[in-house]
Amino acid sequence: MAKKTKKSAEKQVALIASALCSGKETAAPAVETVPAITPKLIVAQRKFNRWYVYFKGVAPKDNVGCGCKTAKSAMRYMHLLKARYGATISQNIYERLQFEAQREG
């Protein structure tokens, strides 16, 4: 069963349609210019028998990090951050994690 629309929503649609059909020129909506965001770099560091995965060069309050027990779980978390935020993984750190994961078994 389709959800019934509210009358206020129907009125808005009718208002917009009448404005478009009337032929009057309306001002174009302002385009927001956002500075280009540089891609974040995902790195990992071994501290206190854990792998800490975080974004390099991001303030601690804005950073998303995790302390992983194994190198394999740190690699998984890196891929999750890459998929979620579109960040790039540091190749050197990734190769080091691969080596450690193979060593762990």
C-alpha cells in the first residue's frame, strides 16, 4: 500500500510546477564551492603489542582509529577505512603488515 503524501507536500509540488510553467525566469540556486579534499593516507603503527590504524595528518578529534590485536585484523580495518572514506593505504605499511600477518600464521 502506497504511503499517502501530506497536503503541504502536495501544495509545494503544485507551487513549483506552476512556477516552472509560468515562464518566468527564476534565479538559479547558488552553487556551493567546496575546496578539494586531499585524499587521506591510512597508516598503522605497532605500540604496546597492538597495531594502531589511523589517518596520517588528521587532528586527533577528527581521526578514526583502532587498536587491532593482529596484523591481519589491521589489514582488514585498513580496507574498511578505504571503502568507507575513499582513503589511500600506505604501500610500505601494507607490505609490512602482510609480512607480519604471514609470520603470525
